[in-house]
Amino acid sequence: MELEKQLKVNAIKDGTVIDRIPSSQLFRVIEILGLEDCDSQITFGMNLESKHLGSKAIIKISGRFFGEDDINRIALIAPEAKFNIIRDYEVVEKRQVAVPDTIVGIARCFNPNCITNHQPITTRFATKYTDSGLLLVCHYCEKVTDRHNLKIISRIA
């Protein structure tokens, strides 16, 4: 007789579950959302089996909900991610992240000469997809930033 062993994680009453995060991006998501200093209960799993990604990570945050800027930050590094909003132990909303056409104030221009790196000017990028993936085009200096040079401005808690 084979015994099935399983670790169970408590459900959250109210909060957010972020699913389908690439495992390699888990700690970057935690940093970007400022969760290191969060007082809420946080549960995360890494290298979990996923039909869509092969391997994924998941984060459950009790009592926390995220705005559009945070969701856009995550879309830049985890374009497959899903935000599930939990209220009274039930999923009340499922949101697939999507990279918007314009990114404002959530990423830095990698060009050291860009005015946004020297003046108090909010960054602005147009997004575009090529065969090599997502590219951000700076509104001010027109430099193109790829995923490898992307510097996301972390959430200010």
C-alpha cells in the first residue's frame, strides 16, 4: 500500500496569488513588488510543474492587492503571469498580465546619457515585439532596450 504524501498550504482569505511566474524570475518579482519588507503572510513555491512553462513559481500574498503599475512591472519580466484576486477565500478575478503599448515610470533607460538619468523626468517607452522578444524604445533618446538590459524601477512601499 503506497501512502501519498502531500504538503498543503493554507488558503488565503483575502489577497493575491501570482501564478505562472518563470522560476528564474521569482526573486526578481519579490524584489520589484517590494515584498521583502512586507508584513503580510507570503507563501511562495519555485520549480513547480507547469503545463504552460514546464517549470513555474507562484506567490500567495495575504491582504495585499496590486495596482496597474505593479502588474505592468511584472508583465515586463513574466509575460505569462496571472494575478488571481482572492476575497473571502474565493477567486473573484483572474487577470492575465499584458505588456502595454507604453511603459511610463516603471523602467529606466539604459542609455547613461538619456535626460531621464540626469533630470527629474518620468521615463516613457514604447513597447515593440521582434523575433528576439520585447523591446522598449525610449521616448526621449530613442535608444532601444532589450530584456537583458531592462532595469525595472522597484515598487516604493
